Amino acid sequence: MEKLICFIFLLFPIVQSYLVGCYYDYNQPLVLPEQLPTGICTHVLLIGAIFVRNLELSVIEHPYNGFIALESMRDYRTRDGNKLKLIPSILGDDAEWKSALKDSDSQMTFISSLINFAKIQNLDGFDFDWEYPCGEYKSIYTSFIEKLRIAVDEVFHNEFLLTTAVGAGKNTIDNCYEIEKLSQVLDLIHLMTYDYHSIYDKQTGYSSPIYPKNVEVGDARYYNTEWSAAYLVEQGVPRNKILIGLEGLGHTFQLNNSNIHDFAAPVIGPGYGGGWMTFIEFCLLVRTAGSHWDDEAKVNYTYYKDQWTNVGDVRAAEEKALFIKANGYGGAFTFGLHLDDSADICQYGETFPIHRTIARYLQ
Ligand SMILES: *[C@@H]1O[C@H](CO)[C@@H](O)[C@H](O)[C@H]1NC(C)=O
Ligand SMILES: *[C@@H]1O[C@H](CO)[C@@H](O)[C@H](O)[C@H]1NC(C)=O
């Protein structure tokens, strides 16, 4: 364990004591690679370009060329003085993951393909975003990561990062990850502490509360950042390997009754935007509709006529950073750079206000 902890410090020998991982989806042309801020992220996770397919990695060709995206990320790393780590996030259909991890032979084929790809593309690591390796795949996933760890350590001499995205719900954690064993061989866990509430609850709720509200009792107390992160620690995951998620999106709701608009108000379906709103859309809406701060959950929400929504804003990001420091977690990650305000449309007085806020608090 100590060896792995030292290992992280070796890889991130910067004065910064917390890590900040930044997902970046090149599919969102609102933020171009050339605009990405330097000195903010410790690692960038290019997502949406690379998929598991036929026991190897497949790079997308449309609507953009994934190899060009990878090149842009290497340029970003260079612009950042080579401190930034480039760790592409790998997605894939359930069936493709299952076939790649099916048995020792398929796993070895997949592992060689990963290593070749990493060498050719000059990567600093891989992030795995299989949602989710549940049931019988729970232990298969662990043994795959264990084998990959051994293989990459041999080839890259302990200078290669392996990370994974982990769902924050209790059922997902229980059914889909041998989290303690996994955490021994992974460098970092990107804990997706968002999407806690949606219209499936049939009532308004926050996408990413930090804390539970007093009115929440029983199982309802599991649906917040504090609970999910503490649960991983309770299972044996080292705190400094847990990165807390911030999402630049939130769920929208259509209220059943415009006059009942507090937390847990009845809803009849998704609201604006088919159920999702970005951080920028939220800040623009708040200008007209005003905002309401929930000091228990530490989030801002808004309502307008029969519409209700909450997206993590700058204040919520500050609170998350304080939470991370107070609890000794490894840092934060964002989803992502492509959803932040690259043009100061929100008038916070700076570009990428969410990312710059997180960096100011965690540096
Ligand atoms: C929704 O509103 C209607 C009409 O105001 C009311 O009769 C009904 O009970 C409400 N449903 C919920 C779940 O609150
Ligand atoms: C909620 O958001 C609004 C709009 O960005 C902001 O002015 C306000 O300060 C926030 N509330 C709190 C309590 O931080």
C-alpha cells in the first residue's frame, strides 16, 4: 500500500497536494482543444474517442477523427509544460467488454493491444469507463485490472496510471466492484458523485448534493457525495485514491404544481432540454429566475413556472473543494472541460470558472 502511495507522488511531483482530473469530450465543439486552460488539471481524460472493440481499442473516425483528438491532447500536455498526464477514458458496449474479459486468452490479447496503443500514442495511463462490470464480471474485472497492472509496470517501469470511473449508488458499488481489491491495483478512482436524483424519483431532487437533508431518512441518506465517498473508505479504499466528481450537467423536472417547488416537490416528467441542463444554461436561467441556496445539501437550485432544475455552480464547486480538503480525499474530477464556460458567458469574471475555482481551492 505504501509503495502505491509513494508511486502517486512520484507521478505527480507537483507542489499541488490534490489531484484534479478533467474529462474532455471532443464531441462538444463549444470548447476547442486550443482553448483548454493550463495549470488547472493534473490529468486530462479524453472521453468518447476510444472504444473497446474486438478485443482491442478502436478509435472513432466520425464525427471527428479520434487520432487527431489524441494529438490535440498531446499538444495540450506540451502547452501545460508536460506536467499534465494524458489518460484517455475507454468506453464500450457491455458485450464488447464482456468479450474482451471473457477468459485469460482474450484478456491477454486485449492487454497487449492496450500496451501497444499506449506506446504508439505516448499515453500516461488508461481510465476504464465500463458502466458497469456487475454480477459475475465483478471479480473478472478485478483480475483483469490486476493482470494489466503487472503488465504495464513491467513495460512502463511503474510510470503508467490505471484509473476507473465508479458509480456512486450503493447497489452499483455493492454489485459491480470488488472495490477494496480493485483499489489496491488502481492508482485512482473517479467516483461519479452525481446523478443521485432524477425524474425516476417522481419528485424534485439534486443531481449532486454533498450532504443529505434532515428530512431524508433511511435509504434516502445514501444519495449524496458524503455517503458514497465514506462508503468506499469503509470498504477499505485509501482516501487519497478517491477523486470526487463534479458534473457540468443537471437534471430538469416539470413540476406537477408550479406553486409547489421545494425539494421533493411532485414532478410529472423531465423539464427543459429533454431532462438535462448544462452549467451555462443554468447560469443564464438563474439570471431571470433567481436562485435558491440549500444550505443542507450545499447546492443552488432554481424554478421558473413549472420548471425546476439544479446544476452544480461555482458556489457548489467551492463547497465540494472544502469537503474534499476536510475529509482528506485525493482530489476532484470534472465532467468536464467541455461543459465549463470557456467564454465567460456567465460573467463570473473568468473563463472556465468551475475549473479555476476547483484549482484555486485544491492547489
Ligand atoms: C398533481 O396535481 C393534481 C392537480 O393539482 C393533483 O390532483 C395531484 O394530486 C397532484 N399529484 C401529486 C403526485 O402531487
Ligand atoms: C446561487 O447562484 C447565484 C447565481 O449564480 C449566486 O448569485 C448566488 O450567490 C448563489 N447562492 C449562494 C448562496 O451562493
